[in-house]
Amino acid sequence: MKKSPNSEYDIIIVGAGPAGSSAALFAQRLGLKPLLLDKSIFPRDKICGDALSGKSVRLLRDLDLLEKTRELPGAHIKRITFGGPKYQQFDLHLKGDSEGKNDEGFSIRREIFDDMLFRTVQEAGIDTLEGFTVKNIIQDKGFVTGVKGILKESNEELSFTSKLLFGADGYNSIVAKKLNLYDMDMEHTSVGIRCYYENVKDLTDQIELHYVPELIPGYLWIFPSDGNRANIGVGLSKDDAKQKKINLVKVMEEILSKPPFVERFSDAEPLEKPKGWNLPLGSIQRENHGNGFMLLGDAAGIIDPFTGEGIGNALVSGKIAAETAKQALELGNYSSEILKAYDVQLWDELGSELKVSTKLQRLAKSKFLLNFVIGRASRNEDIREIISGMLSNEIPKEKLNNPFFYLKLLFY
């Protein structure tokens, strides 16, 4: 639906994935008027692992979208399987919170999940515009005040103005690029390859991360999906992939063609050619705000360095950005000093978890340590509980910052 460039908006949101759509919904709840833009026409594919964690469940419940999510085609997840270089493995069962909630997850294709979010935004009466490619950012006296772009269906140039701009347009964010914040740091960016298969064996209620020898410190993932489909992929830091000259497509084919995976894939057929994308990791704290704007989701570089989770963190950023926008609008102040509250709150919510995952990612660089920890976890429930607590952010920050805690993990 085409929107009038003369409309007055509190927020323009570029990108209608989980970060952008959730930000629009949270903003409307707070009494704000957002405009949601996306260059694609929905439904559209988005290369991803497709997993929705307990954190995602918490935010979906907050948005009253959990039941709608449960009805989508996909897999219901109750546990995470971790495998090591010696092919030992252990399961972590998803835990609920203090009220017994959030003890489930999902694996839903982004084509389906993102479309549900976007349609929910439209059903809520929020202005949206599909097929609109942002070409430039409008600035006035050092403040971001809007966007210029082209509407695909008519090739018409349009401009929209607002008090605030949210860049929720992924790792290749045009908002970040135009504001000179885009930095594809090789050391803190991973590359992923995804391919949908059918007829993969032994898929039930689990998602799997296998730290196989060919990919250290990366991993192979095996996630069930809707029908007889599975999301299969590999991920590795861009730095390691370049230094070791690894062709991820060939490596994935090699891994799946030999034990212990060959039997599970003996009847499997790929449904597409493998597709790749970049994952900006939260192993560093990137600049994510300035005068009149905030960056959300992958554009802010908050993907979990160990598990590769991005959707839950994107939803968190959408909520916090909307709350920060509400505060700024009440003050009538859209300066970087005011919007810094977004960065502070975002990292207060996610920071300790991302730091732990960064430490686990570094541990994953050592085959010996990976084998040691995964081997012990496969035999020791207490170790599994510690790792589960680390990943779910249940362990106090002061423990996670104490080096003796990690010695305990290794030699419990």
C-alpha cells in the first residue's frame, strides 16, 4: 500500500524483519505513529537458521503473538543437541522462567514467520510500504530526519520524514552505510551457508549444533522445519574461512557424505542450491545510535557469537528501541545523548549473555577443549546445567566475569 510522503510520522523503520516489525508493534502500543518500509514484497525468503529460542518466545508472548506462532507450519523445539569434534554429544532441554514459561522454541522458515509479523503490523493499522528501496538518508543540521527512495512498482521517487529513524535492514544495512557506521569486521563477522533438504532422518523436537573437525571453530546445524523439510547449514567466522581458504559449500557436502551423518542423509534431497549470508556478531559493541536514529537487529551486530541466534536478540532490540523513542518524543529531544539510553539498555539486557557466548566461541577454537567440555557434559548433568544457565543468562554476571568460574566448568 502506497503511503503519502506528506504524512507525519514519529518513526520511520527501514526493514520489516523481526526487529523492524516488532519495533512497529511496540511503538504503536506506546502511542507512537510508525511507518514500516521494506525493499521486498512479502512473503519473501530470508537466509537464516530459522530457530526461535525461548527468548523469542518471551517477546512473542509479550506481543500476544505466541498462539499465532504456534499455528504456523514448522517444528516445535524442546531441546538443543550439541556435538563435538569426536562426535560425542549432549542435550540441553529448554528451560522455562520462574513462572514455568518460555520452555519451548520453534523452527519456522523466515518466509513464513516474517510474513506473519509483517501482516500483523498491517492488521494493526500501521502504515507500511513494500517494494520501497531506500537510496539515501535525509539529514538536517546534523540530525537524521527521513529517507529518500524508489518504489519498485512505478519507479517513482518518494521521500518520507519523521522525528526518528530505525535502521532494521540487516547486516548490509543501507542506513548504517549512509551514516558511515557500516564496518564488516572480518574477526567479528561469520558467514553462513543454508540449504533446505527433505527426508533427513532422526528429526524430532531438537535443533542440533555440531562442532565438527572440518569447521572448527564453526559448526554444522541441523534444524527440523515444516513438513518433511529440514534447514541444514554451516557457519564459520569470515576471518577463519579466509585464512583457511575454506569453501563452505564443499565442506558441508563432505561432512554430510561420511559418518556419522551419511546415514541420516542417505535418502535426503536438497530442495535448493546452498545460499550464503553474513552474520555480524555481538562479540564487539558496535555504534548503534546517533542524532535521530537507532540501529536494530542484525544492523546493530547483535547475533550470538556461539549459537548464531539472531531473531530473539532482534526482537529485544525492537522493544527497547520503541521504548527509547517514546522517551525521546516525550522530551522532544532526539540527540545522540538521549538515544544512548537505547545502547545502554540493549547491552544491559544482552551484554552478559553475548560476553559469555564470545568466551564459548573462543573455547570452540580448541578441539581439545571442545572435546573435553562436550565429553564431560555428555556424562555429567551438573555440567549440562552450568552450560544451560550460561546460555539462558541465568547465572549472575559476577560469576561469568570470574575466570575461576570457567575453571570450574572445565574441571567440575
